[in-house]
Amino acid sequence: MDNKHKIYNSKNVLKFILISAIGIVMFFIQITVNGDTSIPVEMIVSWIQTHFMPLCRIYALIFIILGAILPYVKGTYKQNVTTMIFSVLKIVGAIASIGIFFNIAPKAVMDPDVGPYLFESLGVGLGVLIPICAIFISFLISYGLVDAVGMLIRPVTQAIWKRPGISAIDAISSFVGSSAMGIMITNGLFKEKKYTVKEAGIIVTGFSAVAITFMVVVAETLNLMSYWNVFFTSALLITFAVTALTARIDPIKSLPNTYYNNEAGAIEEVKEGNICKQALIEGLRVCSEARPIVENITIYLKDAMVLVLEYLPNLMSIGLMGLLLAEYTPVFDVLGYLFYPVTWLLHFSDPVLAAKATVLGLAEMYLPVLLVVDADIMTRFVVGIGSITGILMFSCTIPVILATEIKVSLKHLVIIWVERAVISLVLARLVGMLIFRTI
């Protein structure tokens, strides 16, 4: 059987359509069950937590403890200074989680809006959500849908974001996979000389967003699931718009247009012809070469469990420290005034709260969300969007970027985050005005 027949045979076409459709339904089609409206994957997670919460709490605690111990068992904690710091933070997160689980932590930590909320609503929630989402994310990524969409948007990537066409798939993978995965994909392509330093810098600081998995948690926490499609689409478009702007100003603008080790770069193949046909061919080709569904799901579940081990201990340490600082010290109030002029000019109902929430995003993307759960819908929407579009945070993306071969300094990363935060506030506020004035 020749390759063309293998791609176009009815079995492969049906597989491409059905598996892609399942992935789309699970993440993007809202359904109503017993009066509750949400996307199917979130409903599955809610059902599991409702019926098996005691087991979910034990499962989350076990993974937090294992995640804290593993760097020392494997010896990976001593790779570099950044790894050592985050390994210590994981131990702190494990100790805090044990204290919260057994109700023996200090009073400040056991405040219902601090430790218990962080552990049960986010720690347990993410621990369940990540592997469930991984099953259906494999349907989006591995059977041609992402590749077909990536092919369709290639013509605009260079014009708007000053990136080569191959990065279209890279960017989409970050949204449907994970920010860390997106950064590592970019680093690999950079080392293969597919990107220059500037192009790689644009991608890791502008497209390595939190995955759909995390966006669902943000929307759920902020009681925005009834607006899920609007929320997701707004986050996606605003992220791309912010990146288009930051790519044209310093410090990204001044990054060198040189390849890895100053070597010659690869020349990307430019295909002629109908782009829709090319997209379909690419999607079918990837689908024909994909692993069996059960094998694929197994691989994605394994990666999801690794992500749970990596992420939950850091969430419990950095998240807890951030919440305690926000609740009991004026640190973030003071830092928040850096953004107060912007939130005041944008006429937020509580500009101080919006400013304080914004600055929390540099530490960890969930901290702004936790601060505004009781705010008005406009503030929740804008801060929720900002937590996603900010991209850069000390709990995840910043240390991962610093560990890559892409030479973007810590100082530049912080400056880029400030730029993204301000632009995101403006754009999300404008979008929010268009959306909620009709509600």
C-alpha cells in the first residue's frame, strides 16, 4: 500500500474525524446535567471529587510527598542552583500539606481561605484534573488536529508574531499540552537551529501558556464556567495579541537574530498550493502514523503523573507563601501600587484589588485568581485572563526557561512579564466591556 493510499483510506479519515471530534467535544462543547452547565471533562472531574473526595485527598497528599522526595532520591536536586531552590520548596510544600491534611498546621495556615482552600480546591482539584485531561488532550494532539490547525495558521505567524511557520504547531502544543512542554519543544527546535535566539525568546515568553487543563481550573474557581468558550477564546486571542506587541518592543526586540552556537540556521520548506488541502493532508498524515489509542493514552497519563509530581509540591509551597504574604503582610499591597495607575485608569470597581492581584501573578498564576474569587464579574474575568496571558511565573515557566539553552536573562524575563501584565489588563478590560455589557 503506497503512502498516499494509506493517508486517504476511509479508516484513517474516519479515525481522524472521530478522535478529533471527541477531543473538541470534551474541551469545547458545553453541556447541562442536573442544572449545571460545563464542559464534559470538568464534569467528570467534579463527579470524581464529589463521590471520592477522601480518596482524592489521600492521593494528592501521596503525590505531593513523592514529588518532594524524588529529587533527592534521584539526585537531580543538585543539577543547578534553580533546581536546588525548587527542591527545597517542594519539601516545604510537602510539610505544609501534611500539616493541612491532619489539621495540625499553624492557625494562619489553617485559615479556610488559605491552606485548606489551596490544598483541597487546587491541589486535589489539579491532581485529579491533570490525568483526566491528559486522556483527551492526546486526542487533540496526536491524531492530526493540532497539525492541521497549525498548517492553517502558518501564513500569519511570521507576519504577526515574527516567527517561522513551523512554530505554529509549537505554540498550539503549549496550549493543549503544558507550558513546560512547550518550552522544552522550543528549546529542542532552537538547538536544531530552526529558530534564532529572538524567535525562540518570543515563543517561550509569549506562547508557553498554561494548558487548557489549567484554564478550566481558573474558570471554575472564578465561577466563569458558564462563559467557558468566551473565556477560553478571549484568553487565546489576547495572549496572541500581547505577544505580537511585546515582540516589537525591548527587551525582545533587541534579542540577537542568531542561531544556536552562532551556526547557520535551517531553511524552512515553503509549500505552494491550497492551504486547506495542505492542512487536511498534514492532519491525515499524522493520524496515519499515530500510535494506537490505548498506547497513546498510557503515554500521556504517564506524563500527566510526572507533571502532578512536579507541580503540586511547588504549588503548595509557593502558593501558600504567596497567600500568607498577601493575607498577613503589606508586601503585595505595596508592589500592587506599581499597577494601580493602570487599574485606576481602566475604571475597575476596586483598582487596588485588581492591581494587587496582577502583581501576584509573577509568583504563581493561581494567586491572582484566589484573591478575586469574591470580586465582581469584570474583575474576575480580567484577572483570570491576565493569570493566563502573563506566561512568566517563578513557580514554573521562569526556572524552566532559565534552564534551557535560550539565553534570556532573569532581568529581561521580569521586564517582559511587566509588559505583558499591563497590555493584558488593557486588552482584557476592553474585551470584558464588550462581553458583559450585554449580560
